Amino acid sequence: MSSFHLHASSFKDPSGFVFVSGDKIYRQVNTSYATTYQQLMNSGLYQQLVKQQLLIPHIEITDNLTQSGNWHVTLLPEFIPHITYPYEWSFDQLKDAALLTLQVLKTALEYGLILKDATPFNIQFLNGKPVFIDTLSFEKYDEKQPWVAYRQFCEGFLFPLYLEYYLQTASQPLQRAYFSGIPATVTAKLLPFKSRWNLGVWLHVYLQRSVSNSNTTRKYQAQFSKTKLLNLIRHLEQIISKLALSANQRTTWSNYYEETILDQAYLQEKEKLFQSMLAGIQVTTALDMGANDGYFSKLMAAKNIRVIATDFDTRCINNLYRYCKQNKVTNILPLIADIANPSPAMGFANAERSAFDERIHVELVTALALIHHLVISKNIPLPLLAAYFHGIAPLLLIEFVPKQDPKVQQMLSGRTDVFDDYNESEFETSFSAFFTIQQKTGISGTHRTLYLMKKKEVV
């Protein structure tokens, strides 16, 4: 019998499950889903979705790796290097994922199938684009029945987009709180009054809220049809396609390199040192923490490094995603992540959705112009930061910004300086306990220093 374990997030669908065996991730199709699976494969729908790069491709494995009595076939899907969650995506990422889901639904209808669920967790980002990953989400289409996944689609996609569009503030914290989807009742309470005059909001939010709040049972249900479903899909596509964030709204960090950086000479010197250190190492994956607009992520991507670019500033990440999309940059994955409060493990048994650091594994971590924010703004001591980076960074390219720096002085203005241990000597002592300093170079014209470190094996 092959050694395997079930994936902690795969337990809700009786059609099959995801499991891990060796270093590969498989999906088992159960006998209860055999007929539908064969319809998916024999109708041409699978081939069409894969051709359009809407669905992750797979290889069929004829071995019953789990030795399960209800086994039909084993699938080996194309490998996705980094699993991400909707509350880590920017506005435009969620928007594109929503439109992809609707495109998959429309295509399925052409082949006599329909999506039985429409959660954003069925989407992952691969090579710069969203892709549908749940091969078992299809079922035979009954024209007389409404789309059972409509509410799930609204709660997982439409409602977060509406909230961010109307409120012009990040919806990701709310998505994390309601990780199964933001209910219509909550959405209706949060949307501003002016949204009531929008037909789409009235139909999909307030009307749905009224139905969910109703205690009466309908004795008569209107006949559904394929035409009505296609009209619904078309309406949702039109709504979502038109949603866009205000181009004029700027955040604290969205113009960091344009306006608040020391000067362009600093940036040029820092880039030169960064490129030099990068040239001395061989890596294929990197995590750029505090990436801002992705300036240094782009430099690494140009060297064929697959980069995960993170920042807590949702507007910065959204701008970076749009840049990558417009310029066809496929090896940068922008994600919203706050180092001081990263996505935790949660869901059933605290294992259904794993923590950010458990999912993201890379060869190099970069932390440029970041440490002073964590120490002074978040009150995280240097030894704790050193231990944290040791857990995620085989190689670490990090910038130290001392108190003499004008940006640190600005951060300290108006508050008591209680950071006696924040200096270069303590920084090196703290990080030397976990890393070997391989290179150390001051950035000309500043008090800042760039370090390249290698992880130590600490018992």
C-alpha cells in the first residue's frame, strides 16, 4: 500500500478528495462521481477548458494509491508551486478570478454540465493568471433547476468586490473573518446608502438578504430555464467587469519610490548593490517582503526568478498585479500579506486553511527598507525578527536602516524613543545567532547597509 495522507482542506465533497503521496499531490475520483467524470472527459469539456487555460490539466493514474474501496480513478494535476487564498488577493485578482469562474460556468453549459460550487478557493494563480483547479466541481445540468452555487459565488466574489468598490477600503480582513463567504446580511449593512440605487446591488445583495431573512416557505417556485441562467451569468459579468478602484486614491506606500524615498541616487546605488549580491547566488524562487510597487521584484523576475511579492498595502499589490498583467510578466505573484499579522491556519481543526508561512517556501527572502518599520511601528524586537526570518529564509538579503536615517527620525517624531537596542551592532548580533553574514555593504550617501546572509543550522 502506498503511503499517503489526506489533504486537510479536502473533506467536504463526496465525489472525491485530494491527498498527498510522496512529493506529489493527487486527486481521487470516487465511484459515486464516475458517470459525471466520464461525461466531463468524453464530452470534450475538459479538453476545451484546458485548451483555453481555464482548468488545470491532469494525468490519469490507473493505480489505486489509497487502496480505497470506492476508488474510480486517480488524477495527478499539474503542480502549483504556491497555494494562495482569496483574502491574500488584491481587488483585480479577485475580479479576474470571478470572471474566470463565470467563463468556466458558461463553457460547461455548452457541454451539458454546470458548476455545483463556485468558491474562490477553487481558483489558484499560476504563471500570472487565475486557473480553475477543482476538476470535481462539475455536475450534469438540469435546465429546470436554478444554479445552486449562485449564493456561494456572490458571497465569495461579488460581495467582497462590491464592498471594496463602494467603501474604497480593503475587503481582505473581512474576507478572512468570513472565509467561507461574506453573507448578504453583513454586506447589506456595510454598503453605503447610495448603493441602493444600483440595480445590481439591489438584485444580488438586498433582494438576496430579504430572501435569507424571510421565515416563510415559498409554495410556488418560478420555472427556471437555460435562458434565464445565461442572462444571470451575463448580468454578473457586466457588473464585475465594470467594477474598478478609484485611480486617484493613493495610500501611504503606493507612491513610496516616487515621492518619499530619500532620492533617486539612493535608489540607483541600492539597485547596483542588490544586483551585485544577486549575481553571487543561484536561486530560482524568492519572497520579496514589503515589496511595495515591486521595483526589486521586477529586477529578480528579469533574471528568471519566480518571485512572490508581498505587502500589506492592498493598493500597491493591486497596482503590481495590473502591471504584471499588462506587461505579461508571468513569474511575479503579488500577494497581500502583513508580516506582523500574516494569514493564520484556520477552518476546521485549525487545518482546513494553512498559515501563510506553511505554504510559501522559497530559496531567497528579501527584506528591503522593512526592518525599521517592524521594530519601531510594530514594536517587534530584533531577536524575534531574526528567529522569524530564520524559519523562512535559506538566504536573506536584508537592509538595515539606523536611527540616524531621516525616515526613522520621522517615525520617531511625536513618540518616546524606547528602542535603545535598535542599532547596527544589535542587529548584527541578533541575526548572527541565526545567519552567517556573507556580505555587508553600506549604501553610498546614506547610513543604510545591505546584507546578504545564509541560514545557520540552529539546534
